[in-house]
Amino acid sequence: MKRLLLCIGLLLAAFGAMAQPALSIKPLAERKVSLLPPDPLYWRIENFPGIEQARKAAGEWSLAVEARGRAWLFTLGAPGGSTAGGEKVAEVGPIPRVAAPQYLLRINEATGPKGAVTPIHTHPGSEAFYVLAGEQSIRHPQGVMRVAIGQPEGGRGADVPMQVSSSGSTDLHSLVMFVVDATRPFSSPARLP
């Protein structure tokens, strides 16, 4: 009996060691809008000297956040634009458009050690990624997308199953931009084929 309990204990310990930590996801800002700007849609990422300047510069399709000691302004719109007082960091797009009666624009922060993952899920719209530290991988039905530091990357469109993970040699810190149908749940459990 002791031997059986020891074996069960060793198996549980081994399983626990294999379990992956959860990727930490934190919403930083969101806004509901009734209309989106005309096509093509891009997320413009800019830095500002402070969060108050970013908030004052924000337009109808902008979100201002603080992350990793910097003030950021994310603006959904046409490529090639700029905001007075901001320093352009990147543009991400084109972003697949979703048709909805109301839209939610949201910026999330994703952090975690190597191997940290999200559950497999979908969103009712599009997302895009900008990695500040580490490397982020997005597993989806067509394969795996890897996003390195400073490399903006557009995700798949609405309702595509995915699993996001920290895949670099250092802890992940990324900013994730969303344009989703505000009348549906923001995230739903899913399966990958």
C-alpha cells in the first residue's frame, strides 16, 4: 500500500511539474464605439512624454495606457497618420474588419514566464500584438505565429480558435489590441483542430 501511494505521489508531482503556468492577462483600457473608421484599419502605436498628454491627444478611436514605464496611445484608423505630441512606434495592420451593431476597442497587457499559456479561446473580432519583452506565440488552426520584441503583428479575424503563450527565453510582456463585437462575450472557450 505504501508503495502504491508513493507511486501515485510521484505521478502527481510529475504531472504538476509539467503543468504550464497561466499567462496573465490584464485589461488596460477599453472604449465602446458605434462606428469604425473607413478601411483599411490599422492600429497606430505612439509614445507620449506622460499619460495625461496621451489622454489629451486621444481621438474617437484612441486608447491611452501606461505600460512598462511609458505612456502609450493606440489609435485605430488609416495607415500613415500621426498624433501631435506623439512619437510613432509602429503600425499594425491591416486589421480584419468585423460587422457589429457596437464595437469594443480594448488594450490588454499579457505577461508571464516562458511556457505560460492562455486557455484555447476565440474573440468576436480581431486582435493585434506588440511585444515589449520576450517572445509571444499564437497557436491557431493554420499553425503558429511568433511575435518578437518590437515586431507588430496582426492576428486572425473573428472567432478563430487560438492559444497564446510566452515562448521566449525571458518573461513575456506584450500589448494586445482588440476590435470586437461589443454585443457578444469578449472571449469564449474553444478547441484547436
